[in-house]
Amino acid sequence: MRSLISNIGDCFADPGELPQGQAQRALDIHTLCSPRCLVLQRAKRALGVDDRDGPLTGAPQGGR
């Protein structure tokens, strides 16, 4: 039997395609990461989150 393992703890390792549940967990873990975080990018893509406003911090983005 084949097992698929995804590393969602390492910001610089691309975890590959993420199922919905794993993408949500990755997003929870990496919410405060830099936009360069590969796991955050994959999670947002898998969940259809628009990233044009920067990281998901919950705080308003100033300067615009």
C-alpha cells in the first residue's frame, strides 16, 4: 500500500497538492509567515484565497 506524506511544517519545502483539510491546517499554521512561504502559497491556492492583499493577519493593511 502506498502512503502519501506531505510536509506542511517547512516553509521552504513545497508540499505539493493539498487536500482541503490539510490546506486549512497549513493555512492555520502559516498564517503569519512571509508571502515567500511555499506552504502558505499552496494552502491559499488550494483554498482559493486571494493573496493580493498580502499575508492573512486579520489586521487592516495600511499605506494604501
